[in-house]
Amino acid sequence: GVPAAWRTLPRATVVRAPRYYVRASQGWVDARLAFWVDPELSQAFGGALTTARGVGLSIEPGLDALVFVRGRLLGSDGRVISKTTPGYRWVPIASNVKSVSCDGECVVALQGIPPKGIALNPRAHIALPVAFEAHMPWLISASLPPGPRGMLRYNVAYDDHWAVFAGGGAFPHFRVDATVNGWIIPQRNHPVPVVIIEWVAALQALFEIVGALWILALLCLAVAAGVRVMRSTRRPSSA
């Protein structure tokens, strides 16, 4: 599962751009505005972007920042925090730095405490496709082949409500590549059938079915009552 040391780490927070500026050339703006123009900047979080020189962005002192830099990112103490990065990289922020500015083009996406000792460019593992059957948009069944502990990836937009069940238990759920669903799966000595379910949608479907049955029952009762009334009115009266 997730290493015990990681569970105590605080959740990373998205860096919000102030609402003072309309263009990145004026100051810090919502980074998502530039994703369609420059897909290399795209990620799932957002953050703040600028190409304006010397405009400050307030940040939390002492927390690392996930940044993308073309040029230089500077702290409020005048020191260079980062030069040009090959994509997004976590960089340390000193405890006396309360804001950052940019000389070039910079995105500050997140702040937090990333796990230590993780390779920036890890060796890619071979992914094996798993056959599955979609019974409903929110209900999928599959069979995991025998193998060591690993990860099951489901290429659907991440949602906390997705879950995988096998043998009466649920697998740990997490976000993969900041966009899709993933689960840590244990070692398997034989094929393991699993059920992938979006439980909120499943509950909604259940309530809809119950509601439809309730309406059908009411209609049946109404029809039965109407039939009884019609039969009673057709009976001949005694003189």
C-alpha cells in the first residue's frame, strides 16, 4: 500500500492567482487560460502563470512548490529559486520567502511537501491491458491475471467515488498522473475477479429503479381502484 511515511504528509494545495490582472504580460493569472495555447504547460491542477517581470505572487513560506520555469523564478529575498526546468519540478521555498516573481515565463501550480527520494524520471514499467466488461457506465467487471503487487489503472477522469472490490475488500484508491483512477493491487497467485464501481452513480440508479417501481405500484393501485368503482356502478339496483 501507500508507505506509512507518506500518509502523514499534508495534502498539496493549489496556488491561486490574484484577480488583479487580465493578461499574463501584466501579472499573475490563472494558468489554465494558457493550456490551450501551450499544451506543455497543461496539468490537472491549474495554478498561477505570468510573463511579467518583477510582479510578486504570494506563497506559503517553507513549503515546496511545483513549478514550470522558462527563465528564472525568484524569491522575495532576491535569490533565484529555479532556472529553466524540463517540465514541472518541485523546488524548495525558504522559510523567509513570502512571495515569488518571474523573469521569463513561470507557472506555480502547487505547494506542499512531496515525498523524498522519488526519481524525477523513473524507469517506465510495461503496462499489461486487462480485459473488462462494462455492464453499465458505472459498473465494470474484470479479471486480474496472476502477478506481483502493482497498480490497476482505469483511464477515466479521477473521481473519489470510484472503487474496486475483490473478495469482499476494497483496494487503495489514488490519482494517477493527476488525471485518472488507480488502485494498488496485491500479489496474485491466480486470476482475481474484481468489480469496478462508481458507487454514487450506482446509488442514484438504485433510487431511480425504486422510484420507478413505486410509481408503477401506485398506478396499479389506481387502476385497480378504478376497476372496482366501475364494477360497483354497473351492478343493477334492487327495486
